[in-house]
Amino acid sequence: MASAVFALMLQTPATRADVRPLPQSQWPHTVAAAVPLVLAVMSPTQRFIIRDTPKENLPLFQGEWGDDIEHLLGLDKGNSALVTAACAAPCPIDQATLKVMEAVWDALAK
């Protein structure tokens, strides 16, 4: 239940990042390269919420945060290199986004 509340908090305008897409020339091609880019646009509140969420509950954030990640990294515009790298093969964008989310969670958990 608490994670559902955090998911709602993460989606409020006060905690959402103002995400502008990266130009195609700056799209990351690996999950490792994507993590610092996502961290750079996250607010302190977002970082706290994600860090304190159990990893298995990250799919709760695939709404707004997942959309922000897709938009930022060009996943919704054809960054097939990152999609393939995230899943080790072509996969649906939402699966690749979840892999990036998990890697961001791992970075915050350290």
C-alpha cells in the first residue's frame, strides 16, 4: 500500500521532473550510459521515493516516470540501440524502460 502512495506522490507536478528529450546525437546506447542521464533530471524527492521502494514494486512507476524516461532517452522516438542493450535483444519499449528504472534503483541503493 505504501508503494502505491509513493507512486501517486511521484506523479504529482511538484515531484515530476521537467523532462526534455535528448537530441538523437546524445541518446545513450547502453543502460549504464542511461543511468546518469536519468539521475540528472530526478528531483531529490523522486530519488528518495525510488530508493525507498522495493525493487519488485518499480513497475508501479511505469506511468509517469516511465514515460519521462522513454521521452528523455528517445525510447519513444526510435532509440533501438538502447532497447536492444537493455533486454539483450529487441523487446517492447516498456520492458526496456523497466530495465533502465531498475538500474537507476540499483544506483540509488548504493
